[in-house]
Amino acid sequence: MKEDLKISKKKPSYAISEVLNKYLTDYNRNISLPIFYSDLLRFQGSVVVYDKNDEDTLWIRVFYNEFEREEIDHSLKQVYSKLISDGSEGILKYLNIDAIDYCTFGNSKPFRVKVRNILNDNYTYFYVKKADASRVYGLELEHMLSPYNLNFLVYKDTLIEEHIAGIPGDEFIKNMLPECNASEQSQIAKEFVKFNERCMIRLLGDMRSYNYVIVPTHDFDHVVFKIRAIDFDQQSYEGNLKIYRPQFFKENYKMVELVRDKIQKESVDQYKIEERSIIAKRMISFQDRISALLKCMEVDELSIRKHISQLKKDIYDYTLDVNFKKSKTMGDIVRNALDFVKRNYESVNAR
């Protein structure tokens, strides 16, 4: 279904609380860093970054005065070593900071840092953002409940995120999806069903096509496509349940159309059950860690009262589980959503 869902234009940034900070320390996400997000804001000039088609990417390449650039580059190399390796200084001499870009679009306004190995010219990216509790909870839930591990660090008001490689969803839908054969389109439709279910269960919102990537992997004689979220700003903030279901965004209409054309309803239901089962199994595997995270989430301020009231009503109408009516915080709602999935899985497997 194609809709124009309304999302809060300016979601507030929620500070990292003491309880969340302790959790991040306990699980090695909290580590001293030599540079802050605010340090990178002191750039002296910039130029627009264009893509290969000469279209504005909404990123600008920033420049610093010569007295600061050397120190900033060295600090960013140290950050990369802490994020990717053991934090030792030994690899720094092999690294070069090729570019620092700043995004002027969206809530997080991140810096994207391009790091190159001077020995072989291989390069990668990482992101420096202002730490926001919503984003941190979103990253942790993704790390534990999705098929993908995420690498990130937090230090005071600064968040460092590893780059998630893939083809931006909007670009894939426009330029590559029409070229996929029938078998590939069927597989992509299946992945979208599972991605849609995963986002709804853990309440990750705003998965419009430019907030996820398509990851193609060659496997013997065919290509396997996976879908990965790359933006976690809208973790359990909005009140409308549809915002947590990618199928309702008009930007994803082509994917919804693909599901309708390629997959029968019985298969859609089966793929949803598969995804819920996988999430339930991950919850059991990460039981202590998820419990610790949800305890933090339940006492943290992550949304406004109006959104909490609307969302718990929407989910109750969808599930008829009275536990949602008792929810007082967004953290309560997330716990109840995960418990609902886990209980159903355990009841089926107890038969």
C-alpha cells in the first residue's frame, strides 16, 4: 500500500543516560576517544560532493586550517584503530585520511571519514555522529536481533559507527531492480517481507528506501540479495505503528508491488513466521544482554507521551495482547513486543 506517512520533522536528540552509559561500559562499547563530534564542526570551508552523474549527494567535503588538520587526521586514525583493531598505534603510519565529508540532510548530521591504507590503496569509511540514545538503542538491537553484527563506539556525546556497505535502496530500486531476472526478483521480494517484519518487531522506524541498503553476494551460480538498515535514528520514537513497517512508505512501493506479484499470501505468512522464529532464537542466545539493554530502555526517556499512548494502542489493536496497554515507556513497549514474539515461539515449540 502506498502512503505518505508523516514523520516528526525534528526528532529531539536524547542524551546518553547514566544507566545506558554503564551498559555500554559493561559491553565494551564505551571507550575513551581522542576527538569529539564537536571538534569536527570547526571546519573552515567546504565544497559540494557530487555523484558520478553530477547530482548533489547532500554531502559537503570539509576543510580545516593547516594548524588543526594534522592533529585531526592523527586523532581520526586513532579512532579507526580503536574501532577496527586493538587500538594500537602501530597501524597509524599505514593509514591516510583521504576525506572528511559532512551531511547536511537529516537529524544526525554525520561526518563521514574516508580512511585509506597507503600500502595497497584499499579504503573504507566510518562515521562520527552526535551520540543519541535512540540511535544507540537501535544499533544494539540491530546487533543482537538481526543477522548482522554492528561495530560502534560511544564516548560522552560522540558516537563512532562502522560503515555498512551496500547499494542504497532507492538507487537499487530505480536502476538495478528492473534488470533483475524473475528468480532474483522473487528472492528480493522474500527478503523485503522478512526485513519488513524485523523492523516492525523491534520498532525500527522510517525505513524509507534511502535508509537501507541492498547487499548482493555471489553464491555459486546465482546472486543472493540481503537488505540491511543503515539509519537507526527512528528507533521507537514515533506513535504510528505504520512508521515501523517499511511496506507503508511510498518510497518502497516498487518493493511492495514485487511482493504482491511474486509471492503468494501463504508464502508471505511463512516468511513472517521464519523471521519471528529467528528473532526469538537470537533473543534466547543474547538473553542476559538483551535483558540488560531493555532495563535501561524502560527507564530512559525516548519519546513523548502522545507517541507512547498512540503506539501502545496501535500495537494492542494489532496483537490483542493486553500487556501493551500497561506500557508506560517506549522501553516497555519494545520489551512487550519482543516478549510477544518469544512467547509465541516457545508455545509452538512446546507442543
